[in-house]
Amino acid sequence: MTRHFHFKGDTSGKGSIPEALADRALRAALVRIVTKGRLTVTTAKGQNLSFGDGTGPAVSVRFIDSRAQWAFLADADMRLGELFMDGRLVVEVGSIYDFIALLLREAQNNTHPWPARFIGTLRARLKQPNLPGRSKRNVAHHYDLDGRLYELFLDADRQYSCAYFEHPDQSLDEAQLAKKRHLAAKLLLEPHQRVLDIGCGWGGLARHIGARVTKGEVLGITLSEEQLAYARSSLDKRDGRVSFELQDYRHLKGRFDRIVSVGMFEHVGSGSYGTFFKTCARLLNVDGVMVLHTIGCSSTPGFTTPWLKKYIFLGGYIPSLSEIVPQIEKARMMVTDVEVLRLHYASTLEIWRDRFIAKREAARALYDERFCRMWEVYLAAAEAAFRYEDLVMFQIQIAKRNTSVPMTRNYIRDDELNADRNLQDSRRRDAQSKSDVEGPAQHNADCVLVRRSNVGNDRAVGSIPDQPVEFVVDQQTRIGRYLIGCANDETD
């Protein structure tokens, strides 16, 4: 069970920590962090403290007790989320995202009070390997939650990782499809290949790859029993070469032409990076290609938000590129391509957060109010960190031979364009097939009168029912179509 720290409210002014001192300390800290915007903080004593230059939307928060103020000052990275969850920090104007964004967009970790910086330095030195038993428990903590929760905010394919926005107006479903296409292009897929998806989630990427590997096979592995059940239930006759297993990557045997891992490496833990890449090297064929898609840090190594590790992603760690590449080299593989997706996850999380807030009552029915507050903090803090701090997405392509990947990156865009054309063709075929099936049922030939037109086409006029109808047949192709009502209501 997760242990929570609770403090008795100290609003009388008679506690061991004077409220006036807590107010002065809070003002001294925030005046250095928030110089822009419009923030009002109501202290436990009832004093209103104002910060920023008065521009932008107003944000107001209130501390319920002075010990909450001290906890926030000493260790905001851990305690801000806990205080909000416990109702000891209340957002009165704006949202918890608005408050966190005001803190992060200027702070960049270097203007935090010295106790917070000291505690963060100590945490960064602790490296704990995620052994198989611990890994499964960590995964179950988050990914074995009720599947109906994830349906509230994810796309239709349940892609629980950063989407790839090709243009600002792209929908979440379109951007997640673009992400799958982008990864598939970097994998250089061929029909006969054997592909491994490490940390396959609910199976959407494996099924997408399976549609390309028509003569090979795709194996998705996960430690989540809930995700495994969903992934298996989602398979249909078109996915005959795709399978899913409850399997730790360390225990897997066999060889694969391609390996992909999306949103899983964050759970490996820095103490297990060597094991991860050596295992991948053992599983990857000599001319194989691997693509790793992971959250990363664009600055120096060492810090992962402790609240996130305690409440959301147990055992999680956000790596810097300098921590990843040496372990790839030690596994006797090479980096063939690195792409850094910067604001794509901020856009993804913004959509997730909006959807979750819109369906908050449904989430509350599944769990409780405290759980909803916890997820609000999670989605808000993650979005703000990707937007204002040093969190990014790394897509790292890895191989054993320098001849396994083309010399230029043109193949990526070429493959994406070809995949898009194939998708459009498939949709047109599906639409035509639907029209062929539904056409006879929708139109009654008995009510159609045929006459010869003066432009060389046979035309029919009638009603279906009580609507004017024309049936046009091209004399050269002999292909006909109905025109119902008017030219704008055209059904091929």
C-alpha cells in the first residue's frame, strides 16, 4: 500500500511553526519563481499574496494550513501533488495546470528553494534496478487499472504514448496513426519479417505492423494482464500473424528481424539499461533494425519527479541521451538515427487532460475524488513539463550493421506517403464495397422511368420514395450512378 503523510491543520496561529514566518517564506520563494502572469496565493493565515506582472489569466490558490505551506516550500516536487490530492492546496481560480505552468515556465529547477534542490540532488544519486518481480508489480500499479478509465481520454486505438502531430489541426486519432506510420517507416518493414514489440500496451502498434508484415509474424509482449486481455480480444481474422504474450523481455528467446519498443523504456530503470540493450542485441538478427521510442530529458542526467514515481509510474526514470547511448554501444550495437520530438507530447497530454476533465464524473464513479485529483495533477504536471521544462521524446533507431539502414532519411517520408496512399485506397474500396451492398436496398427500380437524353447519356427520372432521382449511365464506361434530390446529394 502507498503510504500517505497527513498533517493536522494548523490554522489557529498557536502551532509550533508560526504562520507569519510561513507566509514570509512563501512570499520570498514565489517572488523569485513567478515574475510574469497573475498569481494570488491565500495563506493559511488568510493573507493574500500577489505575484507576477498582472498579465494573463488570473490564477488563485489557497493553503489550508501553515504546515502545508512549509511542505510545499521544502519539497514541492513531491508535496505539491500530495497537498492537492489531500485537499490542503485548493485551486480557487483557474486550474491545477494553470498553477503548475506558472511555476515551471520560469523556474526551470534553478530558482527552487535550496531545500528542494538539495533533496532533488540526493534523489538523483539513488539508482535501483527493476528486477522482474518488481517490474510486474510496477506495471500492474498503473496499467492494470480499469480499462474504462483509459477509454475516457485515449484515442480509439488506445495509444498511450506521444502522438505525432504532422500539422496543428490534426486530431488525436490522426496523430496517433501518424505516430504508428512514422515508427513503421523507421523499422524498414518487409512482408516476411519477424517483429517483436516490447511493451505492446493494448496492441494497436502490433496490429498496425501486422498489416504490413503479411508473410511474417508480430509478437507483442507485456507485463500487464489487463492490457494482454484487451490486446488478444481486439484481434480479428485480419490479424492472423499477430500474437500477444504475458512475458518479461529478459526471459524471451528466439531471433527477430525488427524490434520496436514504445513507452516502455521509462519503466526499465537506469540500473537495468545494460541488461535491456544486451537482451535486445541477443534477440535482434545481425542485419536487424530496432526503434526505441521513449520519454527523455534534454539536459544532464539525474532527476525524475518523485511524486510521479510514487503515485503514477512506480520505478520510473526519465533518461538523458547520454545515459542511453553508452549502453547501446556496450551491447555492440550502433545508433543509426535519433529524432527528438519536443512539443508533440505536450499537445498529446493537453488533449488527454481536456478529455479527462470533460469526463471526470465517470472517472470518479470508477474510483473516487482523491484518485481524480491525482490524475489531474499527473496530466497537468506532465503537460507543463513537456511544454516548459526539459522533457522530450527520443526516437532512436539502432542496428548492428551500418548497411542495415539507407544512407539518407528520404525513405522515412517515402514510406509514410506510400502508407497514406494505401490507407486512402483502402478507405475508397471500403466505401465502394459498402455502396455496392447498400445500393440495391436503397433504390427501388420499379419507380424509375427511363428516357433518352440529348447529350448521349441514358437518364432515368423517378422518386425513392417521394424524392426526385436521376440515374446517369456513361455511354463509354457503362458505369451508372444515382443522383438523389439534387447534385449535392450524390451517392456513387
